[in-house]
Amino acid sequence: MPDQIPSTAPALPTPPADAAELAELRAEIDALDDALHDLVMRRADIVARLAGSRAKGAGPALRPGREAAILRRMLARHSGPLPRSALVRLWREMFAASTAMQSNFTVVAAADPEHAEAVMRLTRAHFGGTTPIRAMTTVGQALACLLSGEAAVATLPAPEPEEREEAAWWVRFDAQSLQVTARLPFLAEPGGASVLVVSPTPPDPSGRDRTLLRIELTADFSHARLTRLLADASIPAISLQIRRTGEQALALALAEVAGFWEARDPRLKSLSGLHVERLGAYAEAEPS
């Protein structure tokens, strides 16, 4: 008998033993995808109706507080293997698409080279993959775009203790024309970068918020003295920093306080005659 020549042809794949079960599961996923798509289209129809509704009026399309409240509700009812971060990402994309349906929405992201990568990453994650985002090299450029109407919101590096004087944009911030309305990321990143969102429209409460206050002081005010003064006025300070200004007799404090404080809250007028301005308010971050 002639010698057998071994075959070099690749072996045919072995059909899965449970091919029927696999096909059934895929069919179930396809049906769920169709049902999800139906709901997404229905949601978009309602957003379109809302955009033209007289009930909404001329209110802003962007509502950071309401978005945060929705995300908290979704996270509270969430279970199963899908990561919380993926759930937030899905809803953030829907929020971005809904906002774009209601207005011409553009974002400017401002940061020096040290913070630029983190600011752009957090901005893109929050405002979605299709939102136009323009990078700015200075905070002044970004805020000018807001005031001129070229952009709807700006993202800026959150203030840090001991930051350089030129980086302390909050010292010169025009709180009469602009307000901080959100802090990113919504899911906390321990030790990670933090970004503030600024808008010409005022913030809206989410149900669990923090407020930024700028307080004019005399130069002899200490950190401890201001902390006691805030506590006596039932204004719970979470963080506090004081920066001396160019005028030797003056200083400015930036206080992050618990709760959503209206700009004209009479309690803010009771701080021993100090001039207090609200720079904005935002939803508290959720644990990742």
C-alpha cells in the first residue's frame, strides 16, 4: 500500500455543542435591542415636543441639576454586571443628543498645557462624542466665547490650593454674567483631575449640591476665623482657601459649602458685613 501523505488542509471548526442555546440568546438580545431602540426614539420625540412647548418657554436646554438627579435615580435602581460607569456613559450620550436637539450647543475647554489633557478628557466624557468641543489655551479666551455667544458652556480646571496667581481664574470671575453649573466627573475619581462647567445660565438644584462662594476679606482674616464665621452663620464649609490680592489690605476667599444656595439668600448677607458672591453651584459627585 502506498504511503499516506498527511493532509495540510486546516481542520473545519467544530460546531458549538449548544448552538441552539446560542442562537436563542442572540435572538433575545436582538429583540431587546429593538425594544431599546423603540424607547430611545420615543424619548427623542418627547424631547422634540418639549423643545417647542410653551410650557418650557425660553428656559435653557442644558439642565445640569436635572441631569444629575436622573443619573442618581438610574444608579440607585441599577444592578447586575454592567459597570456604573457604562450606565452613566450611556445616559450622558443621550443627554448630549437631547441638548443638541434643542439648541446650537458648542463647548470650549480651557486649560494650560499641564491640565489640557485631563480637561479635554473629562469634557468629552461628559458632553458626549458628537458635541463640538473647541480647545482654548487660556481661561480668558473661553470666557470671552461664552460672553459673545460663540459657545454655550466652558470647562475650566477646578481651583486648587496654592495654585499660581495667573491660574486662579475665580479671583477675576464675573459672577454677574456667568455661573458655575457643574463639576466633573460626576462619578468620583479619587485623586483624579476635576473640572468646572461655566455657563451664562444659572445652575439648577439636583437635590444634593454644593455651592461656590467668593468672599471679600480684610488681609488680617485667618482661615480659622472665617471658618468660625461661616459655621456661626450655619453655612457649612467643605473646603476653604484664602488668596491675598494685589492690594495689601484685601484678600479673597473661595468657599465650597454644602447645599444649593441661591445668589440672593439673605443668610449670605449676615456674614458680619462681608461681601459674598455666589460663583455657582453643582451636584455632588457620586461614588464610582
